[in-house]
Amino acid sequence: MAKAVIEHASASLVARGLTKIYRTGEVEIHALRGADFDLQPGELVVLLGPSGSGKSTLLNILGGLDTPTAGTVRFRDHDLTDAGEGGLTAFRREHVGFVFQFYNLIPSLTARENVALVTEIARAPLKPEDALSLVGLEERTEHFPAQLSGGEQQRVAIARAIAKQPEILLCDEPTGALDSETGILVLEAIERVNRELGTSTAVITHNTVVSGMADRVVHIADGRIAAVEHNAERQSPSELAW
């Protein structure tokens, strides 16, 4: 019991009893049903579950993009549940990087310029060139999105997310639109960011193979945490058998 208390006290994020109900007319959709979740400093967690299980809803609440119907979320000593829109905006801007399935790059800007959009508003950012180098794109900084492959565009999106040096990186199906070979390159970029910058990282996927690269695997079903597994050793993405 004492060990658990220590872990919770040091966690980057602590969520307790998260419930999310969406209402459409008289219909209620229970996306989360009392979920508890911790994200430890420097940890890489994979969240597994089928479509509609509540994975994205959980990630959106953890990242301050959405608020729970019930339950609490804490970042360090700060209660995000009652932070208000201004507080959540500051939390997202200063502490969280997001990577989604679709890259959302600006077509008229180069890779470096897309990353620079974030570094211009961050407190202690990486140089755009350094962020792109971290994801293996040091030779592609002046290329426009249309000149990049899907995997390269996703790696630009990762560079953009981590250029402000966030404590937390949240990735929602980052390989969902990619083939296996390209997906491995993207996962290698995420793993390198986690390892070299110490960024607490959560990756949503429906691909069970990806769980091998995690410190911890959280299974989500019907809005609940169904099971949690700890890997004795993390596999590198190149070792994953797709």
C-alpha cells in the first residue's frame, strides 16, 4: 500500500473515477465508466481496446481537450477538473504534446516552419531543426508536406508536438493510417522521444503488437480499465512482429 501511495504522489497524471456521458436528445452514451489511470514520469504506456471502448475519450480528458462528467484529473499538484477553459488551455500549451492519426500539417509551410509554429509560443523549446533531427528528418527540413511520405508527415507532427518539450506526449492511433513498415518508423520516433527526452508517453492503438514496446499495457473495454500488464522488458519497434 505504501508503495502505491508513493507512485501516485510522483505520477505526472492521476485520474480517478473518470466517467463521461454524452447526451443526444434522450439518449445517453457512456464513454467512460469510472476509469482510474496514472501516467508516471518517463513511462511509455500503450492503451489497447476496440473502437468505441473509450480510449480516445480517456486520452482527450487526460490532455485537457475534454472534461469528465464525473471524476478527477490531477497534473502534479494541480487539479485540472475545475481548472476552467483558461486553465486547460494553459495546461495543453505548456505541458502536453498531441499526435493524432491525421497529421494536420499546414500545406504551405515547410517541415521546419510547421514545427516553428509551436516553438514560437513555447517557454523553452527545442530548435525546429533539433526536433526534426530527433525524429530522423534532419534532411527534410525544407520540404513541404506534399513532398513528404505519410510516415514522414507523421514524424513532422511528432516533432511539432515535442518541440515545446512537453512533459506529456499523448498519441491517438499514430500509425492508424500507415502501413506496417512506415508505422514502425513512426513508433521508433515516439520511442526515441520517450527515451531521450524522458517524456511521459501514452499511445492509443487497436494493434496488440504495439504493446511490446510499452512499460505498461492498459486494456480498455466498455469504458472501463479491464486489465493492466507490465512488460519485464520493452521491445524496440523494429522487433515488433506485425
